[in-house]
Amino acid sequence: MTTHRKTFNIIQQSNRIYKSDALEILPHLNNGSIDLIICDGPYGVTDNDWDKVSSIQEFNLNLIKIFSQKLKPGGTLYLFGKPDCIDFIDYRPFLKLQSKIVWYQPSRLAQGRRNYTNNYDIICYFTKGDKPKAYNLDDIRIPQLVELEHRLRCERVPSVVNGQYGKTKFNEQGKNPGDVWGDIKQLTYKSKELVNRKALNTIQKPEKLMERLIRASSCEGDLVLDPFCGVGTVPAVCKRLGRDFIGIERNTEFVEIANKRVESVHDESETKFSVNFDAFDCKTRSRSTG
């Protein structure tokens, strides 16, 4: 048995974090086996060894090609980066770009002296095919920003009633978070969930951020891949939400931290009451408006 074959057999085991380079392991994953990929890898903007790539655009295009093979039809990729992370590359033969989410951080300490300060990161939302097989809006709603009375008055305007969005109604459960997220703050040195100061900002992302992505684009029992899992935020959130995961990380210290972090997490799904879901499929649940 060759070394590659051994790697292939090992990597198929879910709910584990593997110490390896992502680009060495990814080709050996089963094609069409992944429901969701959250890729928070190199940005190509710092002097860190893990962030040094000759061209972030070509690096990301190569990842997109590989991910398109590994995703199931309708599967989702969230690719993190700076504003230019997919500029001037043709990703269209591989995945469909649904939107670019702006993760807005106005409180960043770094302030530009010769240009406007960069106060946001991009999260590119791709799907394999035109439509996602899972988009669970009711699981990620945020508070309505418009007062109910004002919203109801707007809904009664004739041009609204008779227009394209005439059936859109105020939803008391909240609204779609949209594509600009300023409600989730980046971690600081005082954040309780920060597990390693070296991982601050460049590596460790808030659990709330990853939870929104995972809730939106996967269901319980789905398989989530994090090819640059750092200190294990995505695997930890996956375990808590009842998703399976495969994590890959080449830094030995981070792998140890991530494994301990996952071990300490309680699976919320284990405490739920037994319910008959025969007539309910979260992958095809109706899209609530508002």
C-alpha cells in the first residue's frame, strides 16, 4: 500500500483534526463527499510563513478547483479573504459566486496614513450549482432594525402591495442578515474565547461568525470541511451543532489546542427531545420572507 493510499483511508474518518498541509491531503478526499467548506486560509498580506503566497488570486483559484470536486451538488464554500482575493480569476467553470459578504470591523486599531483604513474582510459565498441545497434562513435571522409600525405602514403603500415584493411581510423572528455583517465583532486580547494570543485576528475567528455560516449552509449530520482549521473554531462549533467535520492544520501547537477544544465541547443536539422529522427536511425547508 502506498503512502498516498494510507492518507486516503485515514482522511475519510470524520470528526478528526489532521496535522498536515491542506494541499497534500485535499486531493485524496472523496469527490462529492462534502456538504460545506469553510476556508479561512492565507490572505497573502502578512509576513507570517503560513500567509506567504506568490499570488493569492491564483492560490484561491486552485483551491476553488479542488473544492468544486469535493463538494456535493448544491454544496457550499465560504472563502475568506481581503477585497481582492478573487479578482481577475475565472472561477465560473467550477463554482457559482452567490454573493460577497462584507465582515465589517470599524474598530480595528490599524489606521492608514496614506490610504483609507481597511475596515472589512470578504467572505465569498459559492455554491456548486445555481442553488444551495441548504440555506436555513430561520436559523440565522437577526433583529429587525425597523420599528414594526413603520414597517407595516410601508407594506400598505400601493406601489409595494402591487409590486415585486408585495408578499414580503414583517417577520417577528427577525430579518435576513444581508451581505454586510457588522454585528459580529472580531476577537480582542480580552475575549474569553481567545485560546492563543498568536492566533488573534489573523487565525482565530469568533465562534458566532462560524456558527452563522454553519447554521445557514448545513444541517445536522452534514460533513463540514475546514482545510486551514487553526485552533479549531469550526470543528468546535460543528460538534456543538451536531455536524460532522474534517479539519486540517499543519501547525502542531494549533492541532493540540484544537483537539483539546473539541474534546471539551458538548453536542447540543444530544439534549434535544426526540421528534419525528419524516415530513421535514431542512435542506428543502420553505424560505420565509422578510
